[in-house]
Amino acid sequence: MKTFGGPVLFLDRSDINTDEIIPAKYLTEITKEDLKPYILEDLKLPGFDAKGPKTTNAKVIVSRANFGCGSSREHAPWVFEVNGITSVIAESFARIFRQNMFNCGMAAIELPKADLDIIFSHADDADAHMNIDIEGGTLTMNGGGKQKDFTFEISPFDKALVTAGGWVDYADQKY
């Protein structure tokens, strides 16, 4: 099973859509790897740099409500996958984006707004790092010399998809 967690990229906005995650003009690329340089290319947030070290080093994204809205495309989770991002944490997700994350063996974790507000208090911490235990349903936010634990739930089937490495690996194991 892959490791979940690592350096955190904070995207403090609701309604980040799939066109901002991977612009439609790149959907004709032949491989997932070809998508890699275009991650979050069209996302506009104050101080955000799609090519900067916070983005290129991130393993976890923390955002607000309705993450992954817009067009239903697997390319959005794929661009995260090829950039080493294993988890997205938000208050809510667009249904198809959320399922595509699980189908690709990545975690889409929903937390209440109050928990996200605590996590976002670490957005300026240079050492912001998160440890995620998919099986145990816990995550630990580390940053600024502080540590805080949170709990989350993922359905048993979605957890099985994530721990197997995605839908294809799950099917190979089960059928």
C-alpha cells in the first residue's frame, strides 16, 4: 500500500473546478505523465504559484467546499497522481471527482469546516506536513511546532479501493 501524507499545499477557496486542476486544452495528451507540468495551471489565488516549490513538493492538498466541481474527467485526479499527490482534503467534493480519486487509489477526505479552519491555521507554516492513516481513519496535522489529530470516515468499499491502489488493482485482487 502506498504512503499517504507529506507536505501540504493549501488552496483556500471553495469551488475549485476541474478546468483549474487541469485545463481542457491538455485533455488530448496521450499519457498521464504528459499531464504533469500542467497541474493547477489555470488556478488563480493570491500568492499561488503552480510551478513553485509548495506545489511541486506537495503530497496533500487541503481546500474548501465543492472541490473538483465542473466537468467530469479522470484527468483531474490523474494530474495529481503523476505529481505525487495522494490525498485531497476538503469540506466536500463533486461526486464524480471524489469517486475518480478513489478509483485511482487516492484519498478524498471530507472534514467539517471547523476542522479545516484549524488545519488552515498552519497555511503559513514552512514545515506544514500531514500524516494520514487510511485504515485507522485519522490524520495528523504538523506545523509550527504544533500537532493536531483529526478523524474521518471513508466507506468500506472506497477504503478498499484506496488500499488496493485503485479500481484496476482492486479488481485484479478480487476477480
